[in-house]
Amino acid sequence: MKMKADRHTVLVGGKRLELSRLNKVLWPEAGLTKADLIAYYWQIAPRLLPHLYKRPLTLTRYPDGIEEGMFYQKDTPSYAPDWLKTYRVVSDDSREIRYLLAEDEATLVWLANQAAIELHPWMSTTDHPDYPSYAVVDLDPATGAEFGDVVEIAGLVRVLLQELGLKGYPKLSGASGIHIYIPLWPRYPYRLTSRFVGYLGELIVKAYPQKATNERLVAKRDGKVYIDHLQNLPGKTIVAPYVPRPLPHAPVSVPVEWEELIVTGSGRGVQPHDFTLADIKVILARPPLFEQMYQAPQSLDKIMPLFAAGEKEGQKVH
């Protein structure tokens, strides 16, 4: 979107925001600007905010666009407005970090004005910071693997979860993979939930070694789908639902139905980049698939003996 003025003042939720560099192109291939990012986050706010509520954020910022330099940001900058909500954490080296909490549309608009393209929330909330309320099976195809392979492995994860009495919720990563969320009661420490996802990965690799791998070294993945459990470790995060990615054409990480992924016969299932920043109306017209997830936390108690040997509770998180 081309704005007549490169600066603009807006009122969002009663808060006055000074927007700048609105015509800065962030996605050159798609011609999308910072104004487009701001408009997207403003419109998607009702759908996105439930996934960020009480979850400290790590940001990835691209002030000069996705083809230029980027940086991660955890600590809220000193110039941030005083109405922003933050959550204070003391790091292992005794440094205080003020994580940002995005709980209203004004904060999302402010973040977009900072060219914070990606928002990575904690898997735990500030109510239970050491205990995630979901685990994520991150399926990442190595070079040579096709998206159909990722879908196939996702289907195996779904069946395995069903056999364990659990339910998973898939979303497109917005890149080339799939994220499967498993809602949990917040009483298991991060290292335990990571071990649980690792256990799932071990079973899938044993059942389907031709296409699945848990090999950490990228060079040794041999065109297979990597089942990443390490993203569930303390301090790791996954891009939030409905967040755009810093890739050509601005794909968005969108929740999908299993039936949209796994299509029988000659039908076409959803593809990695089916939803982009420009598809805001299409995305909003879809049902809020993940919101039901938070209403149905699950227990790992019955299956813990399968994977929890040697794990200890009380691990420090961030």
C-alpha cells in the first residue's frame, strides 16, 4: 500500500501512536510496505491476541525489509511508551529483561511500526512461567523433501497422538513446514514436554525412517522431514498463529483443519504459502480453529512412564 504521507498519527484503543516510514518496502518481491504490515496486525488483532495473552514475546525486527539485516529483541526498548505491558525476568547472568506483553491492538500496531514482522510467544504464560500450556511438534523438511512428505509425517503424528489419547492442532508454519500444537495442563516443566515431543519423534522415525529423521545436523538429514523437539526447551519459541513470515510474498502461519491437510483422492490440500499478508479477508473468514485448544488442556500423567525416566521437575525456564 502506498501512503500519501510517510508519517501518520492514529488513535488505537484510546492510545495515540505516531507511525513513521510507512512507505518503507518490507517485502520487495510482493511490494508490501510497513503500512501493509501495520494494517494487517491492526485487522488481525481479534484473532491473534488470544494466542499472545500473558505470553512474553521475542520479536524479530526487519527495519529495512526482509532482504536486509534483522535482529531479535527480547528486552523492551527504553523509548517504548509507558502504557506497554511488560514482564520482568532476571537472566542467568543477573541481567534484567523486560519482555513485552501484547494484549491489545494498540500494542500490535506499535510493534508493526517497529517492523517487528514475527512475534514469538512463550509456550507458558506469566501465571505459570515454568510450565508450558502446550507443546509443539515442529516438522521441518530438509532440502529434497517435499511438502507432501511433511503432510504424511503430520498424519502419522496425528494417529500416534490419538493412540495416546491426545489431540493435536495443526497450523502451517508459513515457511515450508507444519506445527502441531498439543494443549497441556500447565504442570509439566519445559524439559519434560520437550522430552515428550522427542519421544513422539523417536516413534515416528522408527516407524518411517525413509522420510522422518530426528538428526540434529542439517547436513545429515538426507532429504527427510526433521521432527524438532528442541523448540520445546526452555527459552525456545515458535512463531505465533496468524503471524507473517519474512519470506517472499509474505506468507502467514495459519491454523488449518486436519481434513484440509490430509486430502484423499485427487483433491488438493492446503499448501505452505496459501495464505499471505494480502489475504487478510480470507484469513478472517476462516473459523478460529485454535481458540478451542485453550479450552481443552490435556494430561500427560498416564503416559509419562513411557518417556519421563530421569527427568526432574523445577528446571529454570528463561
